[in-house]
Amino acid sequence: MVSKRFTAGAVATAATLALTAAGLGVPATAAPSTSRTFTVVAEDGFAADTAVAAIQAAGGTVVSRSDEVGMFQVTSDRADFAARATAAPSLIGAAEQKAIGRKPKLDRVEQEQAAGVAGAASAAGAAGVAGAAGAGKKGAKMDPLDEKLWGLKMIRADEARKVEPGDRRVTVGVLDTGVDASNPDIAPNFNWSLSRNFAPDMTDVDGPCEVPSCLDAVGTDDGGHGTHVAGTIGAAANGFGLSGVAPNVSLVELKGGQDSGYFFLNPVVNALIYAGRSGIDVVNMSFYVDPWLYNCTANPADSAQAQAEQRAIIKAMKRALVFAHNKGVTLVGALGNNNEDLGAPRTDTTSPDYGANPYPRPIDNNSCWDLPTEGPHVIGVSSVGPSGKKSDFSNYGTEQTSVAAPGGWARDGFGTPTYNTPGNRILSSYPLKVLQEEPISTTIPDPKVDANGNIDPRVATSVFKQCKPNGECGYYTYLQGTSMASPHAAGVAALIVSRYGKPQGRGGFGMSPDVVEQHLYRTAAEHACPEPRLQQYRNEGRDETYDAYCAGGVNFNGFYGYGIVDAYAAVKTPLKPNARP
């Protein structure tokens, strides 16, 4: 997962929340300067009204509630509110939303990417600009930049679209930093009526709010990550730019992440509840819920308050995932970029990444979870490079890996001309605004694209521009991470629903997520572990911390799960007998 810190999240601290007609929180008025904001979760078996009474008794004011998962947004001016709430029998704990005044750092994958882009200069700044191709049969053709999409070919999505390009009735939720609906490849498939923003901007990490409410307009993305994910899933096959795995499905923005790349509990849970209520078919989740890389029930390294906070996150996330699944949502998640076996996690040195300084936390696999990827009903996706080799950064493990998919790996192809080149990553749509703000690298502050929309020659091999005769332009860039692998799998899941879904009650259309998951696994291209099974990356400049042991057989193993997703096999292979869509 890549972008400003991908695998992360946060919730606004300067705004209280009010209930919408649907019962989900949106920004309202500013909280008093003495008031603090908390997310509170109820214990199992207690009615929502009982939990509210306990919150009030502890000195809190409920400003929004998600009764489906027993989660409440609360403000309080009591210094001891969190302790009082945790002590209440009907409440698990209270997670305070507090700033620490520092920006999130780039993760290792993005640092590497920035350095690689800076070194890939081109003498011709126009090298990344191409004209639009002619039109063809909708959904069945390839677009001009598709020749750069090795991932599309690896999973045979180019062949699959001749059989099933996707059904407009099938909706794919992009639970991310937003989606730039102005991109000409996103616009044809963007679903305005269903899209929502659940994550108000946080000025301490996102910068100044663009609008007075701090709730960015639907159809915008000031982080870039969500637009990249959306393009891989369902960029239109319209003879322009590039196309996605399922180029005819509907894309739904579910903004649950901050512009800076944090993903906090309240927006994420509300987005999942909304997805279930609204009949979304597939939701892609390329992140982890902050501020804890792993949420543990009772980690001895954590304070009692931190333990209660994590128990609340675990409970709320699991309830939300189960709720969405039971409402017909197929859930797909990125495994993460920490190059570790999720069944035998290392000491966590990065948490909490917001609200306090991180400290070493030994992780017990039996009582700690990386959420949402280790949550119930989530299809966990690992990343491979163009060679099919597990990306050095990708997490893995027989407990969590469901399938593998192209996520990019710049250092793939050691000993060949493609080694450490941008083309080994994943190309997809990206907002112009973000490219005009992003520096070329950590050492070159100049923006990748200037104020006039021109690509800097130094990034012309990694940033691309396509313009229509009317002057409308789309921008595209390379990223790598399990964040890029997950949308490939989500796109295939959307094709499965398109191909085999059935009309549902009240005019709906969909398919059981259990059947979608089964068919995705059954049609994935089996991939054996490498020999030797201990995969090392010394040639690629990695030390022993990147060593990864692949356990399992050909049918299922810790690197590839049931195999690399195969879009063509998914739409050509009949459902298993007796499977009920």
C-alpha cells in the first residue's frame, strides 16, 4: 500500500459530528475549544440506548451513533472521560482523537519509489503525452496506455472483457482517500448518487480545509491513492488513456481516509455500514485502520487505556465487516507492505502512528489483528511483480493470504534492462491537483506537473498525460504496493458478480459474497512456492529482514494463497454446481 503513508487513517478533531438522514456522521459545527472527541464502542449484549446512558453518565455527549455496530462519536470536556467510559460495564472503551502536531512520514515503499522516479529522467518532456485513440466496441477494446499495464495481461483481464466487461448495475466501493471523478477514464463509470464522504479533513495532517465544512466534495481526491485504486478496478475502456479490470462497472466513492493517508475507525466503520445498507456489491480496502498497525486485546506493552482503545477498534471493525458481508458486500483487502508473515508478526515499532509517539510492541498472533485484512470475510491479497515473484515488500502467510495479484515491484527483473524501472510498477489514473503538489522526490522539491498541466521532463517516464480534442486531459502515474494488488482482485470479483449475479429483491442485482469468494479462489491460477522456499532478495539490495519463507503446496500457500487471480477463467468457468448466486 502506497501513497502518503498507505496502510493508515484518522478522524477530524476540530469538528463534531451530526446524524444524517441515513444515520451516519458528517461535519456540523465546531466543538468547543475545551472539548475532546472520542469514538466509543459498546460491549456485546447491551442496547444502544443503554450505552448512550453510560456515555452520558461518564460525562460525554453523543454527537453521532452507528447502532448497527454499537459505535458512538462523543465529545467531552472531562479529563477522565476515557477512564470513566472504560470502567462502565456496557462500554468496551473510548479512543480519543487527538493530534500530535506532526505530519505522517513516507513509508519505505514510497521513499524507494520517489528515488526511482527522480532517477528516470527523460530529455523529452512530451514523451509522456499521447493522443487519444479511436473508438471501438465498448468494453471489449484496449486503450492507448494499456500496453503499459502488464498486470492487466497477467490476470488476463484483456481477454476477459471480450466475454464480460462488467455490468453497470454492479457497484464497487472504493473505500479510500476519495476518487477524482473529473478524470476522463473515471467519469464514465462514476456513480454520483451512491458516492459519499465520511472523513472530514484534519488540519494537523491534511493541511487547511478546502471548504468551510472541511468535508471535501464527492468526486474529489486530495490524496491520489483512491483515484489510482479506482482506475485499476474500473477505468472505462473508451479509447482514451487506460482501462481497468472491469471497465463497465460502476465506481462508488466511499471516502474513509484522510488526504494524508490516515484511516481512522469512525469513517471506516460508517463507510462499511453505508456500503451494506446501499447494496454495494464489492468494497476494496487498501489500508489499515490507524493508529495501530496491529490491534491487540491486552498487549502488556500498552497502557490500560490503549488496550481498551484497541479492543474497541477490534470489536467495531469486526461488527462492521460482518454487517457488510451479511448485506451482500464482497470485501477485498490489501495484506500490507511490511514484508512479514502475518501469522508470525515481528515487533511493531510504528504504533501508535497518531496521537502519541510509537514504541516497541511485541505482537502475539493469537490476540492481535491487522485490520481490516485480518478481519472476518475479507479476501486478503498479496502483491507480485511482473515476473510473478512475490514483491519484496508484500506481507504474506498461510493464515491471511487468500490470493495474489499484480501490485508492482520496481526491483523485479534483476539482471535485465527492466530492473528498477517505473514500468515494473502499476500505472493508473491520478488527480492533476495532487501531481501539481507532489515533489519529484524527497530531494527535488519541484512539482511533477506545473501550474499549466505540463509534465516535468524528469518524470516523463513515470507520469503520463492524455488529452482529448476538446482539451480535456487525464493524468496517470505509477505506484506499487499491496494497495495496487487488491484492486486487481476487486475488479475480478466485480466481473464475477457481473457474469453470474442475479436480480435481487426490490429491483436490485447482486450475488452472495460467499459464492463470489469461492469462485475467485477456484478460478485463480495456481502458483507453487519458489525453490528454495526461503525467498531472499540480496540481489535486489535487501537484507535478511526481507527473507520470506513460503509454506504450503501448489493448491494453496503463503505467498500466493489459492493463486494469482485470473479474470478470464473467472468469467469463463461456470459456477460450481449447487452454488446459489
